[in-house]
Amino acid sequence: MVTDFFAEAGTMGAEHKLAIYYDGACSFCLWSKGLVEPWDTHSRLLFLDINNPQVEASAPYPREELNREMHLQGADGTWSAGFAAWVRILRVLPRFAWLGWMLGLPPFRWVGPSIYRWVADHRSLLPGVPPACTTDTCAPRRRAT
């Protein structure tokens, strides 16, 4: 069952896995996943597509929030989203662990969430990214002001 993602991940190193909840219908999300996966040399990341009803139901967040920013759950059950989630991901990638630790320090941890929100809201404008989605499932969501 998806709610117990560690069982699916196997027993080797399961206690250190991060379950990343992403939108498998979003070209930017798939592109980001493709950039990260080759660096996960210790198989510490488990990508779960929120389009799977079981995966979506296993998250304690509404679909709109899952679409707004990436979420992850650690082996200890703690959740992170957005910039904080990326910091946790970087920390388990051997080649980028130093960057994850650095981004967790001031002033990076103070400005990082704003930069993450800007990238999330303008992802289709960034150079080198795939074309913008043509469906509503992965369109950047405007925050209420």
C-alpha cells in the first residue's frame, strides 16, 4: 500500500528515505525529477505521483496545496514543503549535501522560501525548462493576497 511507502521501497536504507510527492502530469515536475534522480546514488529518494489516488490520500494536505509546491515526508514522519523540502533532498544527495547544509543556514534559509515561490510561480519562464503545461493540473497557482 502506498501509505506505507517504506515497505514499497524495500528494507535496505528505508529508514533514511524521503518520499517526494510530485505531480507526474507536470512537465516541470518530471524535468526536476529527472535532474535529481541520477544524483541519488544511495537510493534515498522515493518519488510518489500525486495523481495516484492512494498517494494523494496518504498526504495530509489538500490537492491544491500539493500542486502549489513540492512536499516530502521523511522516514520519521515529518513533512516539509517548498524550499525546506529541497534542502532536505540536497542533504541526502552525496554530491550536494554541502549545498543542502549551506542553504539551511542564515541568510539562505531566510530568502530561500521567497526564491522558491518565485520559481514555482514563474517556472515556465526559466531557461532550459520544458514547455508550460497545457492542463490545469500543473499550472502555477496564484496565492491569495
